[in-house]
Amino acid sequence: MRCKKEEFVEDAVFHLYNHSVESLLLFRNRDDYIYFLNKFKKAIIKYPASIYAYCLMPNHFHFCIKQNSDKQIYRIFNDSFASYALHYNFKYKRKGTLFQGHLQHKKVNHDGYLVQLCKYIHYNPKKADLVTELSEWEFSNYLEFIGIRKGDLFTKKLLVDYKDDFENYKDTITEYEKYLEDSKFREILFDH
């Protein structure tokens, strides 16, 4: 179920994601990822938000974000990706949109979904066989979850509020892999 713009209110939490048009590589190299993340950080100043989980993939992205003001957080993506698209198209001598359609979003309505969503987002690089260990993927905040890196795009309060769910996070990812094998679970959690 898609949420409506009026659901973007203070303290609401969302899963925001999108795929590139025709499986285009959104991020062709490390510099592209860094460029986008810098634009994203600037946009968060304008539209205050708490980043719970994120993962940038070569042809798509996922974010779990809490809106911290009355400023609608989907505007973060409007601003950062508009700027990124101009940069990308100039750099790679192309024209047109980078995405299949509008930003996709689902409202996070319960704690169980929030916890599983973070795992789902962080697991993407391993699922896509980009890495053998999640700690090898630099373009998510998984490293913050397991205490290896102190990045700007991470809300430590999440780990405090959900201590029991995220304690030994690295170990729970292994358990999460078992959930992925259950197609019924995937359908309920990520119907998109």
C-alpha cells in the first residue's frame, strides 16, 4: 500500500526507494556514491530527518527515515537526486531521467516492520552478490550499526530504543537470511 503526501508528518517513518530506468547504473564508481551522499547530507539540513538505515546499490537505493519536522522528507530526494541527475548526465554525456518513475515509499506502521526493514536494507549488497560480508559494502550505514564507523547518516538513538532487537546485529543478519527463504514473509514485509 502506498502512502499519501498528507501522511508525511512529523515523527512518521518511511521506507523510501527507487530503481534506475532500464537498469542503468546510478553509481558507476566510488566518486558517484560520494557525490550523491554529500548532496543528500545537505538536503537533510533543509528537511530534518533521522536516518535509520540506508543502502545505495548500483541501480537502486533504499532508505528508512524518520521525518523530524513538518517538512516532508520526500523533498530530500527531490533535491538531492535532481542535483545528482544534472551532475550524472553531464559527467556521462547523457540526457533524461535516471529513474523508472516517482520515488516509491511505504509508511512504517509498527516496530516489527522497522526492525526487519533495517535488516532488509542492509542485506541488499549480499543478496546481489556484490560482497561476501556486509562489512565490505561502504555505501550503507551497516558499519554504523555494528560500531565500526561513525558516519553522519545514522541515528544512534535507534539502537538505544531497540536495544534488544539490534544487539549483536551482525549475528542477527544470519538469522535474517533464513527469513528471506520464506516467500510468504517477503511478500508481507516488502510488497512492492
